[in-house]
Amino acid sequence: MTDTTVLIVGAGPAGLSMAILLGRLGFDSIVVERRSGINPHPRARSVNVRTAELMRQWDVLDEIEAASLPLPWTEQFVYCETLAGTEIGRVITGVQPVVNGVELSPAPWLLTSQDRIEEILLRRLADMDEVQICWDTELVELTQGDEQVTAEVRGPSGTRHLTARWLVGADGAASSVRRSLDIEMDGIASFGTMINCQFYADLGQWTDHRPAALYWTTSPARNVFQKIDVNNRWLCQLNYDPSMHRAEDFNTEVAAEWIRRSIGPELPEDFDLRVTDVIPWVMSSTVAERFRDGRVFLIGDAAHQLPPTGGFGMNTAVQDAHNLAWKFAAVAGGHASEGLLDTYETERAPVAQYNADRSRENSRSVGRIRRLVESGTATVEQKREALRASTQYGNWLGMDLGLRYDEGCLIPDGTEPPHVDDPVSEYVPTARPGHRAPHVPIDFDGATSTLDLYDTQFVLLCGAAVDIEAEAGTHPALRVLRLGIDLDDPSGGLAATYGIGEEGAVLVRPDGHVAWRDPHATGVAAMAALDSLLTG
């Protein structure tokens, strides 16, 4: 007997997403969090399109959108010497999923704040009887057996032991779960020292005419301004030199002075600016040497720490949970062997490394722009060239929706990925195994997108000519939809996008990634593929 199916350590976006996913799949979890509640600091802001698609599925996207900045604030980055001073240039972003008038997703890219996201996820969890959250509770020790994990936790009522079939470490960059397993982090542990400052001020005279996701300044300090909401709440990241300043010296008064200088030297002394809190942190680009140790799994910052340049940290974390939760459910429900859980690391570790590398490249691009300006000798054309060279930063639709797995719970079909000149910025829909199954508008049983079909079961989309055996329709892990019979496709657009036709079939996993595809399929082959994927 165990206390819960999955014990989740950490109630940030990764841990809360894991709890929501498990609850929607009908499985229980206990979340333990050492904090007493939500951290009111904004921290992460970017909700990329793929994450927004998941939140749409969880029925929280409307709330997320209501808490987000208007979409014009997502359309550019501004580089300037000071906020009120000389503008160096702008980079137009390509983050929204509409290209040449074609809608690539039913969800937008959004800017909000992590504290608001956590509030909304917690409200969603309040409706789930399967989930229990224990605040003010920290992990003391964990031990593993053949069938379960035992965790000693300490909370308001003292120390107790919790048992679970699996444990998920979602407890951040300083993960106690990871440390207890002696799992090392590979990569660059420190290449920037920062102070996050949350403050309130009316900066409208310098920003409202040029709304932007980010305002990078170069002098007298390398800072970045980020609008959090419409109520004049801002985040400023101060980039300081640890050889000249100590993190502990940055109280709210010192931080306010740095922010004032980066707004502009002519700022009136009585300008109303109130810093509410400061958080020092170190920029890292690291990935754990392994994501699994027996019955313990790492997700989010416990598994990888990404530079913030690109906003992929929280998004990668949420998508870790999305990859792993359905696999827990498949094994716990008796539909899959334990070997399915090995595919979590196989699939997610390369994604984490890729996202970390791209985010670090973005940081270097910003650094080149700033160094040119600070040199005092750069020409206008040199500055413009540096801006042009940085355009991958702010144009990452290919990274977002082109996410793919090359190995894991999938069966390759021998085809090559669609050709693109720039895989970071360009996205071409494809149903090649390993890729995110494409969005196609539909009108079926309340669903308006093919993405709505992929949730708690595998889905077999097949042409009308494919002979599907009766047992396929009753398999508990599978839903069969025949184009032209169960699901209308009058123009043939869905079949064409998925590359199947009347005789083909494609098998999509519960997390929306394509697992198998055959343009000349049989029901026997489809069932064999499903069995192979689940049992190894």
C-alpha cells in the first residue's frame, strides 16, 4: 500500500502542472512545498504557444490571457542606452502562431507572470479531489524500494513518512531531491550575476508609444525592463559585476537607484518609483546528467537551468510534466510496462539541452549589441548588423512548435523532417513520428482543433479505407477516428497535413506527439505498433 501514486516535491509551475495532469488522468498525487504559499515575485513571464495549448486543454487559458499583457506588448524588443535616452534599435518578434495568414495553433504566445500563473493553476487544482497540497512542508530524506519510494517530510505538525509509487522532484535549481541522489549538473554553472527587482512606476511616457516584451539598456548599467501587467508593475533585471558589488548590498533603496539611472539621468528626484522586493540569482546553462534514478524523476529547474533569454525555462518545465504524466498513468493503469518511463529522459534531455544552448546564444547576441554600444566607436551600420544577427532571439516559432523527439516512445517512418532554412524561427507542420501533431481546425464533438483530440488516450486517425479490427475500438488506451466516417474532412486538408490519405493511419500519443505513421496501414499493423510502444 502507498499513500499516493505520485509524490511531487515542489509547487512551482512544473509541480502544479504535474498534479493537474495526473488529476485529469484520474490519478492521485500529493504535493509538498517548503514555502507557505505562492511567491509574489513575478519571475518567469513567457507562456509560449505550446504551453498555452496545454493550458487551453486544462481550461485555464482564458484566465491566463486575462492576466496577460495585451498582444502588442509581445511584438518587439527595444534596445536603448537608457529608457529615456537614445534608442539603438528594435527587433520585431515572430512569436505568434500565424504565418502568412495561416493559423498554426488555436493558442497565442502570452506575457504574464509566474505568480499569477501559479494562482490560476492552484484554483484549477482546488476542483480536483485527487490532489493534496501540503504547504510549509520540506523533504528531509528519501529512500527507494523495488515497489515504492518513502519520503521523510517535515511540516507544521512535525515529521512524517509518505510512500508513493513514484516521486517527482520539481523543487527548482537547488533541488533537494537531485542533491539527495548525487546527480550532477553539466554545463556552465555561472555566466551572469543578476538581481531581479519588482517595482511599481509609471513608465508610460517612455514605453506606451513603443510597447515591447523587453527593453534592454546599456548605460550606465546593463539592465532589462519587463512590464508585468497593466497596473504599472515592472520587473527590472540588474546585471552587476560581482568583483565590484555584492549581492547582499542590493536592498530596495540601492536597487531603486540603479533602476532610476537606467531610466535616464534627467529623471526628477520626486519621480514615484517603489521597489517592493529584490532577488539575487546566478544565470546558468546546465542540464542534469540523468533525469531518472529508479523511481525518482526530475522535472523543471531541478533537471535543467536555462538562461532567461528566450523565456523557455518555465515552458520546458511544464512540458516535462506533460511528457511524463501520461506515462505514469499508462503504467499505473496497467496498459504499459515500466520500460515506458525510460523514454522520459530519452525524449526530454535532448530538448532541455537544445533549449539551454539556444537560450545561451540569445544571451551572447544581446552581449554583442551592448559591447558595441559601450565601445563608443561602433558605427550605425555595425549596430544595425548586430541587431540583425540577433533576430533568432525573439523569433523562435520553430523551437516552440517544431519541438520533436528523435528517439523514445515512437516508431520512425523513414521520412526526413521538413526542410527549413532556420529551425529556430521557422515552423512547418508535419505529422512525422516524434513531432507535435499539427493543429488543423475541426468541428467534432465540441473540439475545434485536432489538438483537442489528444489528451488522455492514444488516438488513431485513419483513412476510411483502412480495415480496423473490432478490438481496436475497445482498447482502453486507444481512441479510433476514421476520416470521412467518424471525423469529417471534406476538403482532405487534415489527411494531407498528416500525410495519410484514405489508406493511411497516424497514431498520436496522449501528449500530442506522433508515435507512428503508415501511408498504407492496416488495423493489425496499428495495433502492433501500439503494443510495441507501450510494452517495449
